Amino acid sequence: MYRVAVDVGGTFTDLCALNEENGEVVLGKGLTTSHDYSEGVMSVLRSSGLRGEYITRFVGTGSTLVINAIIERKGVKTALVTTKGFRDVLEIQRSNRPDMYNYSYRKPVPFVPRFLRLEVLERVASDGSVVRKLSSRSVAAVLKKARRLGAESLAVCLYNSYANPDHEKAVYRMAKKIFKHVSVSHQITREWREYERMNTTVLDAYVKPILDDYLSRLQAKLRELGVKIPVHVIQSNGGVAVLDKARDTPILQIESGPAGGVIGARELGAAMGVLNVISLDVGGTTAKASLIENGRVRLNPDYRVERTPSYAGYPVKTPVVDIVEIGAGGGSVAWIDEVGSLKIGPRSAGAYPGPACYGRGGVEPTVTDAYLVAGILNPEYFLGSEIKLDKKAAERALSKIADHFRTSVEEAAAGVIRVAAGNMVNLLRLVSVARGYDPRDFTLVAFGGAGPMFASLLARELQTSRTIIPRNPGVFSAWGMLMTDLRHDFKMTKVMRLDESNAESLNELFKSLEDEGRQVLSQQGVEEKDMYFVRTLDLRYYGQEHTVNVDVSPSVFDGRKIREIVESFHQAHQREYTFRLDSPVEIVNLHLAAFARVSKPRMTMLDERGGSFEEASKGHRRVYLPGVGFVETPVYERERLPVGRSRRGPAVIEEKTSTTLVMPYDSFQVDQFGNIVLTSGEVA
């Protein structure tokens, strides 16, 4: 019997399956089929030899589908139903902007044009009281108009419905008689901020038919394969949901793929007794980083699609794991800008045509081509010899860079690697230094197909003393998906002072959220003993606009607990913004995460292998190391490395899903879990 996870990335589709009886791990990796992701999923399942009737748990992801549909504007024609007088909220947005001195700045264009933004007669106050009853006649009229205008999906976001959703529920009941796909704001988020809530609901409706179609195809194909158990889908909050629940709220899948790797890094760190971790996932298209403090995965309170330093982007008010992402991966294209500087990404060669060395018609130089020309990658052992790499094609592609700088192709390759590594160092500093954390206090966990090739270079720049390359790093995100629990989030806006007088109110409010969480989990067949809850508060100083999230669980609120929370908020605010105030502290939102424990694969410990580095040796290779030059470098087979014995770099360590580069200033050893642990030292 197997537990299976499949991670669909921009370039590769990865599979990790665990045999529940003997702990055997089955790995699979294939090219992503961007025209229909379900084809790539089924292809990697079939090539792994797994039979559907032997699968006891299946976790998959369609996150690339959701984010790509939004970025590429490939969603469906969507109409918005809102309260009379509020249809232009999507247009007005916020008065503040990312670059206040940019006089040519333009606000993001709404996903729903004005003629499809329709109004109904109703009004609810911020305390939830009804100011004007809902007019069913006006609802019927706008639904009829939306259908006549050709809308395929409907978003419903009424004013102050976060405080009282009764009117939205009534609109939903009427709309479902006409539209198959309807998104209502109170089912997505119960948090205030009208524009953010409305935009989130619109994006959910915009992609709902597309995700529904994909998940339906995937479910049908899995049944044809013989998979009979419920399918789970990983979410952006770092948990999983049953497929039908995921189909209801597609916006929760917007950044779900990277979340699996972050959860995996947390679980790996916990098993090793390491609670402070920076995860780095470098795949074929992007590099993604996240910070885990004291075993807690951070959520991004202000996630926006397409945000840049000069563009506000589109806010999404749902829990999203705090991940920072850049366009720098194995397939990222190297190019010369208008002033003659070398740049990497964000454009990627993708799976087709892929890097020049793939031999599929690609001619532009990529990071993978650079590692091949430098001698770090083995052209005969890429993906365990499933793909033969063409070194001559890579050299031809890199010759454009070499000719521009009047240097050798090897030095051009080293330059590409250094620039890509520099971009990743900046990425890692964004999730650590820029947020008040010292990276020297954290352990770097590097994974993805390309992560281990960069790990040694990055660790030195960050001055981290230890770096971990997990087992099977190329499919580590899929492994992390097997470690995720069922999760649902419940949020409530309740603005009030954080003081002893409100302690009992907090107990009652969180109890109501827990009751709601229990009900949702119970409906999915979860027993009480498997449920657990995490409470957090969004806090701010009185008079401030935005908040800092503080963990307050598990707890019963009383005077002592309130004082502890206030002090935790002061410390968090000072770390993030470098100051604290004597002002009163105010609660804005209550957040409850309801979890259901799922049995997880145990990390198997390796026996002390009696082998030696000589037995693991695959010989030596002439490698052009960035910043060093040509070095006769020992090459090892990872699976045959001895446990617990240390060796100095340089070294190239090969395995099926990745290649690890160890620079001369690092030492490495395999620990009892099979991880490669790099220890930084002085330059040799």
C-alpha cells in the first residue's frame, strides 16, 4: 500500500510514493504538460509502476494552473454582484501606491469590467445589523442581466457581509439556480477591507470553472487507474483539503505548490531538532524561499498577485504561506541587457523547448547549460540517465555570452552561475534580514532539482554554519505534501482593545470559531481526537492601520495571558519595524486554523554503512568552479556515501533527482536520516 504525492511544477512534475509496509520510497519525475496538467500527473504515475488499487492516500496540486490563469488572463467571463453604490470599489482600490513619485502610475485594471459589475438593493452595518433588507426583485433582475451579458461565473461580495452574511447566503441560493459557478465572499474570508475582500472573491470566481474542469479530469483519470480513495489537494495555507472542498474555493490553491516544500522543510528540521529554518526551493523555472521560526511556518498577511516595487498588484485575502519567489531556476535564460550587463531570468525555457542541452530546439543559454559546461552536471546521468544532455549545444548557446565578454565559455558559464546565485542571495535576505532576522541563526534547507547545486555558494554568502540537502531533493516538495495535515482557516474581524476587560470576550469568540472548525472537519469524517487548533491575533498599536500577527495558542485568556500577548506583540513589532510604542494595543482580527492530524510517513534512520568514500567514488571530473577555476574534482554516488563520516570539498555528489556541488571551503557528511549536511569553513 502506498501514499502518493504529485507536485506539478512549471518545468517538471514530481512524484513521491511511500510504501507503508516497508518504508520503501518510489520516485518519479517527468516533464510538465502545460496544455493539460492531468496528462503529466498520469504519465508520472504510470511510469512509476504504481497500481491505483494500492494507493491509500493521494495528494496532488494544481497551483500552477490557478496562478497562471490569473497572470495570463485566461480565466472566464465573470460578473460581480455587490451592494448598490459599491460597484466601483474594484476601480477605486486604495489611495496609497507603491511608488508615490511615479506620476505615470496606473492602478491595476479590474478583472471584471464595469458593465459586468451589478448592484442589488440591501445594506448591512459594520456591526452586522440590517440597515436595509435585501430586495429579492433586484437580485433576480441582476442575475438575469448577468446571464444575458454572457457571464460564465459569478462573484458575490456585499458590503459588510463579513459581519453578517445572511444577505449573501440569500443571493447565493438564488444564483445557484442559474449559474453553476458562484463565489461568495463570506465563504472565502470573513475579514474586513472591502476592496481586498471583493478582489479576492472576483479572482476566485474568475478561475473557478478552470480549476473545476482540471480537477474533474484528474479525478476521472485517477478512477480509471483504479484509485478509489478520496483525493486531497494541497492549499496555499500549507494544509490539504479534500478535492471537493478545493474545487469550491480555488483561490486557496494560488500558491499551493511551493507550500509543500516549506512544510517538508519544517518537518525535516523538527526531526533533526532544528526549529529555525530557511527553506530554498530551486526548480526549473523559479527559486522560492521561506523562513520558519521556532517550527512555525509564517503566513503572508498582504499577499498580492503581480506585485512589483512599482505596481500594486491584486490583493488576495486568504492565508498564504509567506514565500518570496524570483524567476531564477535551472531553465532561466541568461541574456545581456541594453547596457551590456549579464542578467538571469525571469524568462524560462520551460520544459519545451527547454535548455539548449536538452536537444529539443532550444538555442538560448540557461542556468542548466552553464552547470553542464562547467562540468558540474554529468551529461550521461541527468535524471538518472533518462535525459541525455548535449554539451556541444550548451557550449554553442553560451558562446553568445562568452563572445560578448571576450572570455571562454567556461568562464561565461561560471558568470551565469554567480549571477544566478547573487539573485538567490538577495532572495534569501528578503525573507530574513529584511524582516529583522539574522540568517546566521538559521539552518538552510536547499532542495528542488537545482537547489543543491547552489547551496554551498549561498551558505557562504549568508554565513550560515550548516546547510541541509535532504534525501531525494528533486522531489522534496512532493515528500512535504505527504507530511501535511488537513487544514481549514476561519477569520473574524473584531476591533477592540487588548486588555483584561476583553479576556472573556476573546474566549467566547475563539470558542465560536472552534465550533465552526469542528463542524467543517466532522463533515469530512474527522474524529474529535484527530482535531487540533491554532489561534493567532492580528494586533496593532492604537491609531495604526496595519497589523502584526501573533500566535496565542493554546490558551485560555486571562489577565496574565493578555500581558504575555502584549509583550509578544511589542517584541514582534520591534523585530519587524525596529521600534515599539507605549500606545495601547488593539485587536483587529481573530484567526483560527483548524487541523486534522493525518498519519505521516516516518523518517527512516540509516544503519551505519560500513562503506567508504572510495567505494562511493565515480572518479574525478575536471570542473570549472565559480571563483576558483578548473579543479580536478571527486565525483560521488550519493546512495553509497558512508554515514557519519566527514570529507572536505570540493566534490560533486550525483543522484537521480539532483546534483550537489560542494565548494572547497565546505565539508560534507551524510547524517543518520540520509541528508547531506554541509558545514561551512574557511576557503581552502
